[in-house]
Amino acid sequence: VIVRPGEWGRGRFTPRDDIARLWDGARRGTLNKAQVKEFRNLMTHEYVESRLMKAGLPYLQDQAGLWRKEADGTYADGGRYSPKSLSAAGAHDLAPNPVRGGFGTAWQKLGLRHPETELAADLSNIDDFVKDVFHELRAKGLNLK
């Protein structure tokens, strides 16, 4: 995974307590309505992101203009700008928002139309949703396997 321009790291993702609680609550069946929505948004993001990566898109693009710089000229840890073009977007950027769900204005700013498939509450049609995502990205010139 790109950690700053020109620098890549390999390893496991940092554990997050909030995500662990969601997974545990989903496993136990104890999530409240808001948590179910939050878990659904996270799963949709991760699923679409993984499919985009499997199709050849990197998690994040290695472009210096996407990274915030500190006053001393070094790149800020984790400080990224939203991509302004489709060629600058990685799988993480193009997947639905993991917190709010959906694409918000991020896709519109890249000249993309939202998928026509409305996700079922149980995500049973997520593969149809992903097909719509791929169709739109390919129509805009993104080369996906």
C-alpha cells in the first residue's frame, strides 16, 4: 500500500476497535439499527474496493499531488486530498463511503454517474451493484480487468 509518494509498505492493516465491535456485534446479532447501517456501509465499501483491486486498480494511486505536505516540506502521515480526476483515483477512493454509505458528491466531482442498482438491505444484489460500478468506470475510460 502506498504510504506517501514513492513509498510503499507491506503489512497488515492497523486494528480498529470500532470495526472490531461492528464485526463482533454482527456475529452475535446484537447490532442496533444504526450499527446495522454502519456495518452495511462498511461491508459495501470493502466489497467494492476489493473487487476494484482484483480488477487491477491499486488501493491508492502514487501521485504526489494527492498528499498534504507539512510546513517543512515533508508529507503528512495519512494526509491525502480527494482525487480531482479519475486517473488519480484508487480503489479506496472509488468505493462507496465506508461511514455514510453511497458515493455522495465524490463520484459526481469525477464526472461519474451513480450506479442504477439500488442495494438491497441484506446486500444480496451487491454483485449487480458492482457490475454497475464497473460499467460506469469502464465507460469513462478506466481500464479494469
